[in-house]
Amino acid sequence: MNTIPRFDQSQIGRTLVHPKLFQQTNSASDDGISGTPGENNSNKDKIFPDNNSDDPCELKVGAQNIHRFVICADTQYGMITDNEEWEMELEYSRKAVQFMNGMNPRPIFCCVCGDLTDMDRSFEVNKKNSNFTMKECDEIQLQQRRDFKTTWAELHDDIALVCLCGNHDVGNRPTERSMRLYKKEFGDDYLAFWSSPKVYNIFLNTTLFSDPSGDKSTEEMSRLQFRWLEERLRNVRSNPSHQQEKKQNPGEIVNRRLNSDATIFVFGHHPWFLFDENEDKDTMTGFCEWKSNIIPDSYFVIPKETRILVMELFRKYNVAASFAGHFHQNLVSETSFGMKMIITGPLSAMLESSGKKEQKAMISRKGTGNNNLLIDEPDTLGLRLVEVSEDGSFRHEFISI
């Protein structure tokens, strides 16, 4: 039986509590910054042991350490049957957990990028012929969350777990109520931590950026998250922490700044964009179909007016990649300043975008289309493995399960 903290017991103090992480703190005042490289940290040797270590979290490639993490998205228990039952989605999650537990070496952490479950009362309240009362919606949501936690608690103790909220967890327009109920079950909705001396990870509640108009409290939540994000990015690039490094000559000590060249990854549910960082609802003509419903591609992205503000932060502080789900299919694109937008397919129902098909057709014709797009990954259920080298460079691969 697993004994490490999970969910609301681990996502606290705006960071992640787990004994295998390079950085571990449980101080609400730290906001995921304490334990930065150069500070005295007892967990460092667990992640970066010597060459003879058998630690399952350690992978050596030549002279470089590599650490791994996994992205999953849209487990969304209940989506396939409109919340009548969710055994199929449960089985997909079990396969993902089993796959990660069997990895050698195991990933340091897994992030489930939102829509953990499907039922939220906000999707039923305006339906003309809903099959559920509001009380039944709440009961189904709670049971789905219990089943999610039971299933994902089987993840090996070596693997830290981050759970982010999506629109089906807190509503397309989150409210104080929906956020309170979510955080009661899963802890902080945004957080940050170091996974190695030069890799910093920021996890966001993108529902607050997608539409914060649910009520006055969520508008304030959105402002606070944006301010927190800017502080985290600024601190990573300018934090005055140093590491004392002994040279070969006895007594010679120099200070070495570590943070300025850190690799920064950002995680969330919603993609900031699909095909182009400047796209908006007027230029996006594609759509997906789901059970006779037409879902425009523009539904899946952060509105442009908000995106511009966040992208400027990402450009200024040199974010390497942003990981998301929500689109229910794989897609990788890139900004003008080189940030990868990496969207991972679901562990529930697949969707198919006509806009993605159009982009693929244009790319196949010589000299047309967006050559910064990667659209050849299989649109199947699975997870994404990311491997990060000691110098901060990274590679990723989608793995069907």
C-alpha cells in the first residue's frame, strides 16, 4: 500500500511534497521557490546519485544525467457514456499507471493535465433535457473523483503526481464554489517546483485564464495567479541564490549562479494556441464533432487577449515548452520565439479536428502550410514521455497504450 502523500496532501504551499523530488518544501511562504539549486537540500542525492546507483529514477546517458517525466491528459471519467458509467476510462488510467510503474527508469513525476473527471453541474444546468438533477451531478462528480484518486493512488511511490484542473473539473467559467470543491479533493490548483538543479516546472490553472468571469472571486483568483506566475518567472531568472563550489585548490571557493540558464516548463489544461500563436476565433475555421455536437477549434485555446499577455511573459523569461491537453488529440507547434506548444492526446475519448486535417494537407503540399507544426503523431490513447538532459535540453515522445 502506498504511504506517500497524494492529491490534497501533496499539492500544498504552491509546491509539490514528494520525497523523490530535487526540491521539496512545504512552506506556504515559499511558493515553490525555496529549495532552489544551491541551497542545502537533503533530497538531491536521491535524484542524482553516483554512477553506481540502482535508483530507478536515475538514467545515465554518456556523461549526462537525464531525468524523465510523463504527461497524461483528459482522463475524464464519464465522457464516453455521458456520465452513466466510466469503466472504460478507468481501464485506460489503469493501463497508464501500470505502464509508468513498469518503466525502467521510472519518471520523476507525472502530470495529469486536467479534465480528471467529466461531470460538473455547470454543463447540465442549462441543458433542456438533462438526465440529472443538480444533486445527482454533485454525487456523480464526487464518485468520479473518488475513483480517480483510488486508481491513481496505485502509481509507484517513486513517481510524484501532479493533478491539474480542467474545464470539466471546475466548469468553463469556474466559480468560488467549484474551485473550493476541487481544492478540497486535489489541493492547490497551481504550483511550481524544481525537478533538477536546472529545470523549473510551473503548473497553472488555465481555466482562470480561459474565462474568469464566473464570479468576482474567480476574477480575483485569475489576477492573483497571473501575478504569481510573473513572480515565479522573474525569480527563476534573477533569484540571488548561489552555490558555493570548491575548486581543486584548497580553500578556493567561488559563487556560481545557477538560475539564469534554467530550463522552464509550463503545464496546464488549455493550450495557449493550436496552430499559430496569433490565431483567434475569426481565423480558426476548423472544428471537431462529438455526439452530433460541433466544437470549433477556437473553443480549445486561451482567448487571444489573455494569450498575448502570458506569451509576453513566456518570451521575456524564455520558457522552453508548454504542455497541455484539452484538444483530445496530439499536436506540437512553436512560437516565433521558440517555445514549444506540446498538446497531448487523452486517456478517454479521441476527437478529430478538421482544422488539423487542413493544416496537414497544406504541409504535404510543397511550400505551403506551417512547417513549425508536428501533426504526424498517432491520434491514439496514450501518454507523453519527456526526457531532460543535464544541460536542460529535452526530447519528447508520445507513447500509445
